[in-house]
Amino acid sequence: MIKKTTPDFRKILWVLLIAAFGQSAAYAGFRLQPDTTGLPNTVVVAAQLTEFKGSIKNNSKAELSWIIFENDQLNKIYLQRSADGVNYTSVATIKANLSANNKAYQFVDGISGLTGNKLFYRLVLVDNDNKLKTSNVLMLSVKNYSTSLQLNPNPAISFTQVSFSMEAKGTGELQLINSHGKTILTKTIQYAEGNVTITLGALDSITKGIYTIMFQTNGKILSEQLVIHN
């Protein structure tokens, strides 16, 4: 014997069917999208960067090296540099070496004259279809050391402060030399790594004129002219 459904039961069933149909229609229009967060205008290419490293030599050059797996899929590599980690400029375009599948690359970037304490490098890999892949960022620290002495005040009356910076602690000799090349004053200076300031006093007892202050240490010579006006 088949039981008849009550009007209330049919009403509930009808509401459930409408809700299920609406939910199915909503999912029918939904599509999963790839997560490209942080990779605008970038797609994954076959080549894989397995190593990217570098070091600063003598504050004049950055020696960089990297290894690329499946290198035969590449067309070229852009080496880019930045002083702030945001704005990058290409400093070299390197043609891919297709003779090796797992290829090591090296590049020396001249950095003489650049300012700042840090440099940022990254690689942009370009395959034969002009698809791009950007590497992680490599940050290198730059130590800015003096190439000359800083004197303050200059001209000086009774004293001046001699400032410079060194990459390691050591001992040097500070000399005050007159315009005839005669050494008027010699001081042995022990200094620490980093910024160094030495006060040179009793200048009012020296004849006014133009002098040279010279500092020598470990084969390095720093010098600057000092005007004594007393």
C-alpha cells in the first residue's frame, strides 16, 4: 500500500529541490584560477635555476655564478641589478649555452663608483618561446671605505679632525708635510675596523700655509691638503 504524501511534506521537498538546483547552477559557472600572486607577466619555463650566488671583491666588482638545469630550453638570460631591491636595470644579456643540459654560468659586474651599502641581483630566464621566469633575489653587502681623508675644519686654526674608514683594524702612520716636502709631524695610529677620527691639535704653533696630511697603512696611502690659517 502506497502512502500519499501530505501537502506539507511535498512543500518541503519542493523547497529542497529548488535549493539544490540553484547551488548546482552556481558551481557550473565557477572555474579555478591559477595563483599568480607575486608573478605578474611571468610564466614558468622548463629551465630551472638550481644555484645563484655571488660575492663582492675589493668593493670594485661583484662576482656572480649560477647553475641552470634543462639549460637547452633557454634562449637568453638577463642579469639585473638594483640598489633598492625594487627598481631593477639589466646590466648584461647572456646568450644561453645550448651545448650542455646542466650549465654553470659566471659573470663579473663592475661596481666601482656605485653608492649604497647593498646591491640586489636577479636573473630573468627567457626560453625560445619568449616565456619568462624571474629568479629569487640575491643580496650582496657593500662596504664603503674611504679612498681619501676627510678634514674638518679645513682651513684650520688650532686643530683639525682627520676622518677615514678601514675594512680591518691595524696600525698606520699619520704625517703632516709642508709645501717643501718636509715632514713636520708624525704620529703612529692604531685604528679599529670602520670609521676612525683623529684630532690633530696645536696647529696654531705651526706657520700658516698649505700642508698635506698623509696616512699610510698596509701599503695604502690616503692624503688630503690642509690649509692652516692662524
